[in-house]
Amino acid sequence: MSDVCVVCTNLSFSWPDDTVVFQDLSCTVPPGRTGLVAPNGAGKSTLLRLIAGQLTPTGGSVTVEGVLGYLPQDLPLTGEPTVAEVLGVAPALAALRAIEAGDASAENFAAVGDDWDVEERSRAELDRLGLGEVGLDRRLHTLSGGQIVSLGLAAQLLRRPDVLLLDEPTNNLDLDARHRLYSVLESWPGCLLLVSHDRMLLDRMDRIAELDGGQLRLFGGNFTAYEAAAQAARELAERQVRSAELEVKREKRELQQARERAERRAGNAARNLGNAGLARIVAGGLKRSAQESAGRAQQTHANRVSDAQGRLDEASRALRDEQTLTLDLPETDVPAGRTLIEGRQLQLRYDSRPLFADDGLELTIRGPERIALTGPNGVGKSSLLRLLTGELEAEGGQLRRADGRVAYLSQRLDLLDADRTVAENLAAYAPDRPQSQRMNLLARFLFRGARTQLPVGVLSGGERLRATLACVLYAQPAPHLLLLDEPTNNLDLVSVGQLENALNSYRGAFVVVSHDERFLRDIGVRRWLRLDGDGLREIPAPDPR
């Protein structure tokens, strides 16, 4: 493979409503593993679709070196196709079985070609991605969301592409499936370009590509190195802004002083000329000369002010608005010994069958515990959270909740009224707070001015998260137990950081269902639970490597 896998030359793209996504983007993607990061809406998925040929540029070109594989974020995999059909091996398998049954037609040999080990290769890829028990004739609609993602990746790997594009490949994957994906991609020999907000996956990349302002910048090293470089750049930009601000103040002060000196000299000169009794024409010439000299001096200072302001503007543009949340939540305090939840032999039923292990689940939550609830997809983690809130009734066992508010944030972030504004939703959750206080609280969540009057239904995913957190954390009464179901799904990295800030300010207890180990560690999880077919049990914290 050459030194370049993907080349974008003066690439431009606009949507049919004339919204510009890229304008004259030029970049190259080298061999190895590259992670593409940017806020939601910056065009990451659009860029992958342009490289994959699924979208046509409005200008410029894309060149890909070799065979291309592409796994989109929203896989169009539903319905009746078999696993073999999704893998693209169904014709070769059918021909191979026909030959084994005695049909030696030329058509069958042509269908097999040189791929006589197609079944073994297919099974090996499925097994490598945790699908060893999934038959090649199994129908797609019987698979879970995580299994479908793994199957889609297996299909791409079987094609042996030179360039592989992956868009949020860890979405819907449980912890075990994520680690299998990490292992596969760490040994990937070709060119990989992926979009992800999974920082543990991004830490396995050779470089990070940052999409900012419609341009792509490459940073050598993994995501942790990129974060360090970004922080260093921010600190440098902050120093440059402070220096430029001081320079502007100094130049403005000197300009004002120059004007005052000129005015004093002009006044003194007028008095001196009058006392000297000079002819009017001579006095006028001297006055004009003094005024011109003062004007040139003032213009010099004005130019220096303008230059200093330009340097300040340039430094300010380099300083990004990180949109961080700074919160104080004293009303969410929970005493260390207080029992919030006590469950004994808890059971739910699904299609008349017990959802949990036969003897049910045992769960006690005391004080401000920070709990991660993990386990394979489909074992009932979300159902357990809904049981703890009271949304579902236990069909076996006993559940006792302490007095106090329990707040539940579902994966869909549908807690708020989509037709009401951000301000109206907060007023519904905290009706006794004065309006001025509510506006100040919303400002802490980066809603100011007209943005407080936006309907929740038009907000982006990150904005909706911030609005939901504002209403939940400043509700009256404040929640002493938070239940969060995959809260980082579909959030960009900035929004994940904002969520971490909010949860680290929260002083109550929480239970979080998440497959994002970095997120769970960064919010201070100390107790790890695993729910599976054997029940609910304590487990050690995962190895952070």
C-alpha cells in the first residue's frame, strides 16, 4: 500500500437546502488506524459517506487506494435475510454444498472460484467477534442490535478491504463485545478510519484526525495524547489572549495620552502665539503644522491600537469555547448510612417467562453510592432500572424505596415535554424557585437569552441532555437517586464531558447502565454490578488497559 490511503482534494458538499458542510476540504489519510473526532453536526458521518461513494460531492474529488469497506452508523440490516446473505457468502456456500452433493456443473465451480474455505473463514470471523453460536442460516430479525453490529463488521472483514471506514462501531455493543472489537482492530493490517465517541477505542488509534471548521487536522498519537495536545494548545491560546488584551489596553491608553498631549500643546501654542504678537498668517501656518504633527502621531497610535486589536481577535479565534459546566448541588446530599433501595428476590416476567434468575435479584443501595450496572445486551438491565423507579411493578419479591425523589433518564432522553421551552420545563420541575434564579441555573447549563425559549423538541442531542440535567438536578425536591440508561449513547465527546461534570457535582446516589468504561471511571464509579443469566452479582472493576 502507498503512503496515502485516502485523498480528498478541494472537496465541497452541500445539502439540497444549500446548507454547506464542506468547502474546499483537502486532506490525506495515511495507512494505519485513524480516529476522526468532532462535535455532532460537524460532518464526520457525511465525510465517511463521501469517501465511501454514498454521497456525491458538489465539488472536488475523493480518491481511495484499493478495496474499500464501510460500516455505517445506522445499519440497514433488518428482516428476513440470513447471516450468510449478510456476509455475502450465500451463493458460494450454496454452490459448494451442491458440489459436495455431486453437482459438478461449471456454474457451481464458477460461484465457488478459489474460495473453497469460505465456510471456515466465515465461521472464524463470526467466532472472533463473539458470534460463534450464530448459524449461517439464522435470520437477521432474530439477532440483537449488538449482534447485528458485529455481523456487519464481520461482513466487511470477510471482504478483506484495503481501506476500512467505521462509523460509531461500538454503538449497541456490550462490554465483552467491545473488547472483542478492540482486539480485532488492534491487529487490523490495513488503513482504518473510524468515527467514535468511545475513548477506549480512540486510545487504540495511531493518530487522531480533528474535523474543525470544515478542515481536517492530524495529531500523532492516541486520544489521550490528543487531549494533552489540545489542553496545551488551549493554555497557550489563553496566555496569548491575556497578553493581547493587555497590549490593546496599553495601546488605547497611549492613544488617549497622545490626544491629551496634543490638546495641551495646541492650547499652549495658541497662547504663546498670541503673546508673541506674530502676524496672523504666520501664526496660522505654525498652528497647521502643529496640528498635522499631532494628527500623524495620533494616527500612528490608532494604527497600533488596530494592530493590537487584530492580534487579540486572532488569539480569541484560536481559543475555543469548551462549553464546560460548573455546578454546585448541595440539595442532593444523601447521608452515608441511609438505605435508598432494598430489594429481595425481585422478579419480572417477559412473555410469561421469568426475566431474571429463578430465585430473583437481591439489591441494596445505601448512601451516595456510585454504581455501574453492566452485563450482556438483553438480560434486563433497563427493565431493572424501570423497576427501581416504580414504572414497572415487581411480579415477585419485595422492593422498598426510601422517601425522596428518584429520577430516571432513559436512553431516549424523553423525560421533558418536547413542545414546551427549556425555561417552561424547568419551571415545571422547580415551580417554587424565582424566575431569576431559574434563569441563572439554566445559564450554568449553557442556556442563555433566546436559547432558554427554544422548544425542547428542536434541541440537538447534547442540548437535550443539558436541558434534562438542569431540570432533574435542580428539581424540587432534589433527587437523591439517579438512574441513567446508556446516557452517553449518540453524544459527542464535548457532551460526554459535560455529563461527567454534572455527575461529579451530584452528591446523591446513582446507578448507571453503560458500556463505556472510561466514562464509568471518570464519574467515580466504585461499585460494579453484573446482571446476566445467573443473576445480579458484584464484580471487580475492569482492567483500565
